[in-house]
Amino acid sequence: MELVIEHLDDVLPHIQPDMGIIHSVHQDYSVVNYVFSVDDTFNTPLARECRGLKFAPDGTLIARSFHKFFNLGEKRPPKEEPWDAAHVVLDKLDGSMIHPAMVAGDMVFMTRMGLSAQSKKAWDMATPEVRALSRNMLDAGYTPIFEFTSPDNRIVVAYEVPELTLLAIRKTRTGAYMPQAEVERIGQQHSVAVAGSLGAVEDVANFWTDARSLEGVEGYVVAFEDGHRVKIKADAYVLRHKALAGLEYEKNLLAWVATDAVDDVLPLLTPGAAETVRDYQAQVMNAVSRWEAEIDGYVAENAHLPRKDFAAKTKEAIPERLQPVAFQALDGKPPRKALLNILERASGSDTKVASIRPLFGMNWTPVKIDD
């Protein structure tokens, strides 16, 4: 499964913001990433690659993390997966995906969204061996992909010590996944931990049952040699994850949208409930995209003004709640992150959610999960 991507121009003509895939420009790099999904979002191989592609200011592709892959049974019955093809079952860790990239001449760590507090924490605790492996792979045209787990980065599963575990290595240009045996060899060569391997699936039904009954772990990823991957999460993990009972309250749903956690919830839901959640997510994120574009345009048009004049005009032109976003954009900070922060803060209570509804226009009906 290979798809050559060399430049931003190979991607932008084929993405549609109303399908949930956006291009976010930051200082010294940009990101093509999905922020929500609808039924048709991932219908093409290129769309499935839009999961945190990183580009230099000149448009050159600089990093390529995991493509979008799905839960076992989500797209077709488990027995229809190509189990006769070469594959390996890997431990699925419960942390944050991290990969390196070269930005303005320096190596940095990034999450799917780009530079973040989590990626900076991962960089700070990374061993010299992890950094050396990362630089060697980047220089050779590959993107190594790690999972950052830490007592301070707990999602559901608790980890006692911080660690970066090597999950996979991709050829940046083609997207080809390095064979797992080679990943393990490189990890061993650099004294870097590699995700645990359980071999191949021999009995699909038993594997499905046993994996879902696991306790104290997230689950597994089945990695096929051609690059195809599926994931399976333990029921105990899924049931605890993001407190599904919170679907009774809009504030929890808004928090999932604002913190990019919706994908973790969807596998639990009935088709009708999942569709309701997707619709809500699309409403919110489309509004975020509209405000992002409006604020970017407003700042571009008025950035020449003295700050005092900019402030006076902003008070008249931009809703009060969003005026700080305009000032942050004037200082070079992407509006999207500030908008998502407003949503996350509003998710503290249903009263706060109601206060931002006029700005973001979301409609919501409480979701009941069928027993």
C-alpha cells in the first residue's frame, strides 16, 4: 500500500474542508489533518493519508505518520480480513502518538496536530538513543512513529514510568511501512523499546473474543505486511474511555469534540447514536473553520493598523468572546487552537455550553445508548 506524496500540491487539490480535512498553517510548517469525519471522509487512499501530514513552508513533505485505519469489524466482518497474508499482532499502547520532523533546521517532536505541549514533554524526556534513531531515520527519508506513555499522560491505562516506544517506521515519500522485523532490528540497534509482538492470528474468532476480554491494556493492532492495519480495543478499555455515560450531557460531547476524542467513542455506539455524534461534531468543527477563516481574513486586512486602532476596530467588528482570538492571530498564533480552547473551557458546564451556542450554532439532543 504505497501512495507517493512529495509536495503540498499533491494533496490540497483533493481535500474538502466540509469533509473534515483541513490545511493548518503554522510558523515554519503546516499540517494537513482531519478534524472530524463524515461517512465519505476516508473513501480514498489520499484522504486516509490526511492524518497529520507535515509540510515545510515551501510545500515539501517533511513527515508522514500513521494513515487512518479502522477498528476490526468496522468496515467489514473480521473473518473477511486477509488473514492468509503476512501480518503480525502488536500491542496497542494508550498514550500519545509522536513523530519527529525537521523544522527550520532543527529536529522536533510532533503529535498529529503538530507541535504541542505533549510533543514538547515527549522531547524533554526522550533518551539520546530515541533522538539518534529519529534523526537517522529522518536523514534516510523515513518517519519513525512512537507512542508516548507516562504517569502524567494517562488516558485510561496507567503507566509507571515515561517512555517512548517505537511503533512503526514509514518511508516518508511513498508511505510504505517498514517490515516489523526490520523495525525491531533498528529498535534493538539503537536500544529503543519497540511495541510488543504476539505473532500472527491463527483463529480469528478466538482472537476477537480474547482481545476484547483483556483487562488493563488498550488492545491490539494487526499490522499486515502490505501496510493495511486494523485495531481492536478491549471492551474494558472502551467502556471506561471518555465516560460514555456522559453522552447524556452535551458538555461531555463538546469536550470530546474540542479535544479530538470522538473517534475513541464511536466504536461503542449504535449506528444511530454514532450518526448523531458525528453530526454534532460536524456542526461544531464547521463553525470553527468558518470563524478561523473570518478571523484570518480580518487580521490580514487590518494588521497594518497601530495596535490601538486595531483594538478599537476589533471591538466593533468581532464578537466579544472571540476578540482575544483576533489578537492572538495578530501575534502570529493560529486561530483554530484558540477557538478549540474556547470550546474546551465551555465544556465545563451545560450553562457555559449554552453561552457559546450563538457563536457556534450547534444543535443537540441527548443521546441514549441502547443496552
